[in-house]
Amino acid sequence: MDTCTGKSCQSSGFTLYETLLVLLLTAGLLGVMSSPRAPAAKLLTEQAFWPAWQRFWTAGCQLASHRRQVLYVAVDTARHQAIIRPVKRHAGPVPATLMTLPLPTSLHVAADFWATAISAHGWAPATTLEWYSRRTGLWWYQTFQLKGALTYVTFSETRRPEKHRTT
């Protein structure tokens, strides 16, 4: 609505440019506010994985001791899972999987596949498992001490040199 008095005319509405500017700012803010949800969910999935992995490993050690049986533990990045099953002793079918743990898609073992055995006493060899997180860009190193206790975990922004890796 225009009000014209004398020589000047004033508009009480918004111009087209002002309207477009407000719409662009609103659309930009909506885009910025809605985008972090998907990466945040992946980060939460990855953070929830670490305690689940600790429980999975500990349960595998206890299961081997309870069954008095050597168990095979494997982490397969291509299938996004970790498994525990009895060790195959002779020719024949592969023993049934006893436990599985899904891996977050953002996390993978540096070698894409890692395997070890847990003895019938519930012990595993001392080793370091090297993980890489595509989500955070960090290298995670889990050290299994003699007898298989998973107690020492470190991370780094850069990969360790070859001489310091045990995987």
C-alpha cells in the first residue's frame, strides 16, 4: 500500500530484494541446522561400539575358558562384523559362529581383516589391533596384554610407523 503525500511516495511493504534476502538467509540457516544430524548419529554409533567391543572380547575369553575350547576371533571390515567361533581342527564344515558384533561402517581394521585365537584357558596372545575411523580421522590402537586382557587403548591423528605396529 502506497501513501503519497505531496512530492514523496512511501511504501509500507517489503521490496522484492528484501523478501529474497530473508528467504535466502532462512533457507541457509535451515540447511546448516539440519545437516549435522547424520554425522552425529554415526559418531554416536562409533562411540557405542567401543564398550560393546570390550564386552564382546571379554565374553569370548570367558566362553573359551568355560567351554575349555580354543576359539577363533575375526574382525572382517568388508562384512562389517566381528565373529567368535570354535577353531576348525580338521577337514569338514566350518564350526557355527557363537557370537557376532556388527561394526560401524565408519570404522575399519587397518588390514581389513584381523584374526587371532583365544586359548582354552581364555588367554590370547599379546598384540595390538589397529583401527581407523573414517568419521573422526583417528587411528585407534588397542593393545591386548598377555593372557588377552584388553586394557590399553590409544589414538593418534597419524598412523604409527611400521616398526611400532604388531598387526
